[in-house]
Amino acid sequence: MVDRKPQNNDFSGQLQTPIPAFDPPQKPKRNKYALACAILASMTSILLGYDIGVMSGAGLFIKDDLKISDVKLEILMGILSVYSLLGAAAAGRTSDWVGRRYTIVIAAAIFFVGAILMGFATNYAFLMVGRFVAGIGVGYALMIAPVYTAEISPAASRGFLTSFPEVFINAGILLGYVSNVAFSKLPLKLGWRFMLGIGAIPSVFLAVGVLAMPESPRWLVLQGRLGDAKRVLEKISESKEEAQLRLNDIKEAAGIPEECNDDVVQVLRSRSGENVWKELLVHPTPAVRHILIAGVGIHFFQQTTGVEAVVLYSPKIFEKAGITSKSHKLLATVAVGFFKTMFILVAMFLLDRVGRRRLLLTSMGGMIVSLACLGMSLTMIDHSEKELIWAVVLSVSSILAFVAMFSIGMGPMPSVYNSEIFPLRLRAQGVSFGVAINRLISGVMSMTFISLCKAITIGGAFFLFMGVAMVGWLFFYTLIPETQGKTLEEMQMLFGTFFKWRSTMRELKKNKERVRSADDR
């Protein structure tokens, strides 16, 4: 006789029902309700993607129409990322006050106002006001989408579901590129305004659709609403038994005795949110410190390896590579968006099969090679007086290879990894802090790329990004533990030993094997 595990790996070893030894092992199912909720929540990320994609083309027309300098253009392009860190920082606290679901509605509403302001902008200052409002909305969206998705996802499919925000960022980028092509034939004064203003439409559908979603069960537990949390868990689990086991794990992580019921609501509310920032930043435990270093490190290296430069300034890079026609440059950017979107779909299906670490290291390794080829080809083009067809082809191929390799690992990993490693009590603020760092670095990279290229040449800029990527690969190899298949409540056991996490992993594995052997006996 062998034990049947629940279909969700969150509770391996806790629920056993005897079955005949000849029964084949059943593959864990993906709960359709949890899948639908993850898709709806993650669609909020399309707001950022659309803005990145549309600005890469709209910037060409804004510069001609408003007669602005290169410096003003790069500030306009990158300032939304800086503004969004304010939204990300505020979203953590907001989501603890009003819930994860209504925070998504707030994100959509703020971006709607920002898109309308940008669409009706009459001058540079007016446009910057619109960028500020839209940036706040984007920051809210970037923080809350992965948190909500992780908190409703079973461990067995958490990587798959929490990669959805990055999928929709890429879908938004592709839509932005397509919008550039679609409106590029309009008169100069109308074209870029339509490109930016049309972004208000998705936010309306998002705000309405999100209202059909349930609240996060983990947030409900923190509010003491245990009955409501159990009802949600029953919808997103395969059985009532599994839902009860998940509820017990969440209660344990929140410091609630298993026998407690809804009567603890007032106590929980008074404790919820107390000293969270102090626990996270001022007096963190070794485990929390390791988690913070790992989470912020992934965000840092995602943005400092040049992805914002490639995606936001792809028309300018293609121009340097020898593509001079404006329409051809816009079409080439559509190819970039297509490759990014296609390869993030590949990553979705690999995250829960290959694991986080392996994808992360493979992705960064591929990016290093692509950046080396791109830097070399652009340098050759810069120093050659005649057209080098092979260098042009290598440049375009390297850009496509770079975004493809980025999408299979570095693209989804910050949202996936950060949403699952922070303890329940610190999760909202921890994720919002990581997103704020991400947006700050993104803004700096976006607003300095043109100046960087003038200072060290465009080829030199990509060689610099390559060097940063090499440091990032070493960081991931030494400090990032594998989290595949672990419950959100188990994460703290993986962290705290820093460079010695591998020995901790082996010890945990031995303990699980001993427990399994004891159960069999």
C-alpha cells in the first residue's frame, strides 16, 4: 500500500488515503477558478507593458511635434518608472488596509486618469503631469498583481500562475508597438496622442473584471475573517480537505493557533501591520535579511542588464544598426514585442518543471552572450565607413535573442520569486519595496541611455550591460535558493544561511524523507 498525496503539493505528506499499489500517480490538476483569478489579476500588468511599448514609438513623434531635446525626451521616456516607485511603495500599505482586490481596482482607476491626461496633453509640462498620474497607477499594478496571484496559487502551479503578470507586460508591450504602427499615419499632432490616450480603454475593463474575483485568503486570515478565507480556499482547492489543510498552514504562518475561529478578528486587526517596516528593514532576522537581499538583487539585475534600453529605445538601436526608415523601425520593434511575448509563454510552462534557479541562470547566460554579440556588431558598424550587412544582421539577431533569453527567466522571475519568498506578515511591504527598487533603477536606466551612448558609444553601453549581467549570474548562483514546489509558509526555512543554503536544502530533504519513511511504517 502507498499513500495518496493531495493533488496540490502545498500539503504533501499531510493527507494520506490508502490506495492500491498499482494505481498510477496522478498529475496535479490546475484549479480552473484559481487560473481565472490569476489571469484577471495579472491583466493589470498590461498597463505598464502598453506604456513601455507605445512610448518607444510615440517618443519619435513627440520629439518632432513638441520640439524637445534628447535630454527632455529621455526624461519623458523614463520618468514613469520613477513615478511608479511611489505607487509601488504606497500599494503595500493600501493592500493591507483595503485588500488585494480593491487595490487592483485603484491601480486601474489611477492609470485611466493618467492615460486621459496624456492623450489630451497640449505641451511638455501637461504631458509630464499625465506621466506622473499614470506612473502611480503602474506602481500599484506592478506590486499587487504578483502578490494576489501568489496568495491564491497552490504550490504545484504557483510558478505557472505567478508568471502571468510578466506575460501581460509583454502582451502590453506588443500592443503598444502595434498601436505605434496603427496610428503612425495620422497627422503628427494626433498620432502620438491617440497612441497614449487609447491606453485608458483596457483599464476600464480591468476595473470591472476584477470585481468578480474573490479576496485573497491570506489577507482574509490576517483580518481574522477565517470563515471567508475558508470559503475562498474551497473554491481554489481540489477538495474541502485540501482547503482546510491550506487554511491551517496560513493560520500557522500568521501566528494563529489552529483551534482559533473568527472571534480573534479584533486581535488580528490590531496586530496587522504593526512594525512591519521595522521587521523588514531595521531589525530583520537572518532569514528576512537573506530574503530581502535575494529579492532586491533579482530586481536590481533585471533592470541593470539593459532590457529597458532595448525595449524602450529599440527604434534608435535599429537606426544605429542601419535601419533608417521610420516605418521599418516601427515594424522591427513589433518583432521585438513578438519575440518577448512568445518566449514568456515558454517560461510559463517551464517554471514549475525546470525550477527557478535553472531558468534564471540559463536566462542570464543567454543574455550575456547576446549582449556581447550586440556590443561587438554595433561597435563594428560605428567604426566602419561602409555598410556591413553581416553586422546589421548580427545586431538585429542579437536584439531578438536578448529579449527571448530575458523572457524565459529574468523577465518573470522577480514577480514570481518575490511573491513567494516573503513571510505572510511582511509580504505586501516586501514585494512593494522590491518593485519600488525595480522602478527606480528602471527610471535611471531609461533616462540615461541616450547620454550613456554619447559618452561611451552605443556598443560600449551594451558591453557595460554585459559586465553587469556576468556579476548577476554569480550572484544568482551563490545566493538564490530553489523554491520550486515549496509552500509559501515553508519559505523561511530555505533562507537565513546565505552562502550555505545548499546544506540547509539537503537537510530539509533528509527530514522529509525521514517523515515519509515513518509514515510508510
